Amino acid sequence: MLKKLNQLSFVIGLFFILVALILLVGYLLGASLKQPINLYSGLGMLVFGIFMVLIKEQEEENHS
Amino acid sequence: MRLHFADYLIIFLYFVFVIAVGFIIKKRIKSSNDFLNSNRSIPLWITSLAFISANLGAQEVLGMVASGAKYGIMTVHFYWVGAIFAMVFLGVFMMPFYYGSKARSVPEYLKLRFDEKTRALNALTFAVMTVFSSGISLYALAKLLEVILGWNFDLCIWAAAGIVMVYTFMGGLTSAVYNEVLQFFLIVLGLSPLIIVALQDAGGWEGLKANLEPQMTHAWKYMDRAEHNKMGINFMSLIFGLGFVMSFGYWCTDFLVVQRAMIAKNMSAAQRTPIIAAIPKLLMPIIVVLPGVVAIALMQPALASKGYAIPMGANGEIDYTMTLPSLISHYYPTGLLGVGITALIASFMSGMAGNVTAFNSVFTYDIYQSYFVKDKSDKHYLNVGKMITLFGILFSIGTAYIAASFNNINDFLQLVFSFVNGPLFATFMLGMFWKRTSSEGAFWGLLGGTIAAAITHGLTLAEGKGGWIAPMFPISSGMGQAFIVASFSWLANFVITIVVSLLTKPKSDDELRGLVYSLTEKVYATEKKWYLRVGPLSIILLIITILLNFIFF
């Protein structure tokens, strides 16, 4: 996990996953965040974040 | 506009990440080359996105949205006439010289090709401009946060500069470049929902066309005569002034962006950096021009029920600079509002860090090492580079306060940019492609071009600016004036350089090998797959760019 922090794509992916979680959890729990645009943007960022994390993992496998 | 806990949490998370990137990179910094040049080891996808992101500063993002609102779709000319062609030219023709010459900076290339005095002139003007540009960006952000969020101006300046300082001091250029990539994605993903909801609210593209004057939705149709469009220029001035002189001058010679390509792993990657960067650049008008056009449409009587308006300035006219912040405020709820504000902060940091890292490379290599302290250990230059980073940030803070005192300093700086960047491209073009260009020709051409720019500005008057010699030629927009100033400065440099070169002695062929087109071994494609080669990629890009111009004609 710590090694992956050296990979930029992983760091970017992690950042967007966390932002997405704030939007999605906020949408589910908080009244002020309960707006469809938060839900859709959160889902979009979550997909992007996961993609960025996984794409690097695949590269790693190729190298090993 | 009021932020809630979730918004602050997103902003805080962003700060944690950019500083963390600095910490992660820190352990890789062993030499001055690592700190100032990233040891030419950065992967292509990162150099490409950093190349575009270094240009995606707060002034670019806010300014292009503002221009979209003021001039309409014509603003795409900055991308589809200006940037793309220049970026392709840089990748195909100029990177082999920058990268192949092993120069560490653009001024150093000028020294190799010409002489010390041409390098000194370029290094000094560039160093001053980057610090001022960085400071004005800092001022713009602090002012924006003060106006829209009510945050303390001084606190914004010191906190924002402090964060940039921490990560550039620790990780140097690599840290700045890595954060630029994060900032690029944040700007794109943070502003994308805005354009979707705002455009939907305005009735889509058809709604825009129905509610706006036709000049606002056509890129070329009303460019036959200057008085037929809001920019106040005809297609000839646009193609020459913006498409050729200003864009090529900026994208092909400004070390701030060229540096991102110079740190690629090899020649092929260096050449492809601006070309790969041109792909997102081609689509960038969706993020930074279209919102402005939509904003103006939403203010038309038919869409008054949407309740949106760009705020008015103190002079009672529309304050176009506030277009993007006002759209964010209108459409983004708590949560996404934090993302939008973070995207604005990211655009500022991206611009500032880019300027600071380019400044410390040029200052350390082209000023300090060349004229003050030569032949010291690498450790010495690494420490100097780090100290210069601190000074660069402090100078930026100083210029931010100067900008706060003089409300027209930004206009002045933009003018100085057009004075310096406009003629510079003529020096490079002649220097790289005409071996007869002499060192004396380059120096006097550069100086003469800059003086010609000042004279042109003194004889033209636009929006109350210029005309300080005699307001003989009125121009309807400041942007049109900038194109004309740049055109005359380029022409003057071009002619003076040729004349002086013909009257003075050029360098020998041996000295120019690897620095001039006719004396350099041609680089042929080494990549096996066609889509990795510079040639096919460039042709596809240019075809798509031309098609987009036709579609939005």
C-alpha cells in the first residue's frame, strides 16, 4: 500500500475516491447534500478514482 | 456563497494530498538536476498533462470563461487556431533542438545557438515575468476568495503561497509537475458537472443559438470585417496575430510550458508531450469557454426565470471575471460547491507552482550559475535552487500586494508579455531554421521587436488603453490590440534580425550542429506502432482541429 503511494495514478485515484465518498455519504446522510448533482458527480468521481487505482495495478502486474 | 462542513472537508483533503505529494517526492531528490529538471525521468502521460496544466492557471480558467461570456464562441480561436497548431509545431520541429541540444532551459538554448547577451536578455525578462505572473495569480485568487466567500485577503495569500512553497520546496519540479496532473483532473472533473447542468438549463446548444445573437455562436462567420464581431478584428489579424505570432510565441518559446516537455524520458516522449497534450487542449473549450457563453444566454429575457445573472462591477458594467464563480455559486449545492472552489484553488496553485519552478530553474542555471558563482559542487546548486524557490514565493507574495495597490498592473503585465513573447518567436524561428542568423542579429532583433511593440501600443487605443504616443489608430477591443501589437513586434524582429545577420558574421557550421535544422541529423520515427509516432498523431490532430473549425464556422 505504501509503495503504491509512489505512483501518481494511485494517489490521484485515491483522492477522487475520497472526494466521491464525501459526496455519496453526504448524499445518503446529510440533508444539505441531498441533491441529485452530488449523487451523479460522486458516482462519476468514484468510477474515475477506481479506474486510476486499477490501471496502475495492471501496469505493476505487467512489470512483475 | 456559504461553505459547509463537507465543502471545507474537500478543500482540506486537497491540501493534504498536494503536501503529501511533496513529501513522497522529497526522498527522490538527490541532486540539483533532480530538483530543477526532474532528471529527465518523467513518464509521457505525466509530462503531457503537466504541459497543459501549467497553462491552466486561475487567470486562464477565469479569463477564458470571461472571454466566452464577452466574445462568445470566437474565444475558441485561442485553442483551435492558436494552441493546437503551435503545440504540434513545437513537438514536430522544435523539441528536437530543445531536447537534443541538452540545454536545461530555453535561455540556455539561446546561449548555445547565439551568445551570452541574448541568453541574459531572455533569462532576465523571463525571471521577472514569472514572478510577477505568479504574484498576480496569487492576488487574483485571494481577491476572489475574499469577494465570494468573505475570507480574509491576507490569510488567503499567505496560506495559499505557503502550501505551494511546502510542496515545491520539498519536491522541486517533480512535485510541481505531479500536483499539476492532480490539479488538471480536479479542474476537469470539478467543472464538468457545471457545464452539464447549466447547458441543460439554457436549453442545450439549440437553446443557446435561439437566445443569443448569431455572433456569439459562430467562430468564423462574422470575422470578414472587424466591425462585424465583438472582438473587433478580422480573420487576417486573427490568423497572423493570434494563430501565428502570439500562440507560437507562447507555446513554442515560453519555458514555463516547454520545461514540461524537456523533462520527458527520451526524445520521442519529449516530441509527443505537446502533441498528446493537444488532445485534451482540443476539448478544453467545453470546460472553459462554453460556460461563459451559457452564462450570457441565461441572462437573456427568455431565460430570466432561471434567476441567474453575472454580477455587476463597481463601474455598473458586467464583471465578466465573476462569470465562473457566479455559475458555481448558482448551480453547485453543498458538497459539489467544495469541489468547485477546490478546482478554482487548484487552477491557481497549478499556475503559481509552474511559474515558481520555471523561475528557479532559469535563475539558478541562467543567472546565478552563469554570472555569479560558477564551478561549485552540485550540492551547492541544489541548495541554491531550494533557496530560490523560497525567494520566488516571497517575491510572488510581494508582487501580489503590489497588484493589490495598482488596479491596472495585470493589464500592464499582459502587455509586457505581448511585448516579450511576440517578438521572441521570430528569434527562435530564424535561429532554428536559418543558419545564417547571427548572434548580433538575434540580440538586436529581439530588442528592436520589443521596442516596436511599445511603439505600436503607443499609437493604438483600445478600451482606454494604449495611445500614449498618439492615439492614431482606434481598435474596438483590448484583445484585438494585443494581436496587432504582437504582429508588428514579430515583423520588426523578423526584419531587423535578417538585416543585421546579413551584415554580421554568423557562427560556423561546426558550432551550430544540433542547434539548426539544416545541420542536425533528422530524427525518424523509432516507435513501431503508428499511433505512437509524432507524424500520424499530428496529422490526425490537425484534421480534427480543422473539422471543429468548420463545424462551428
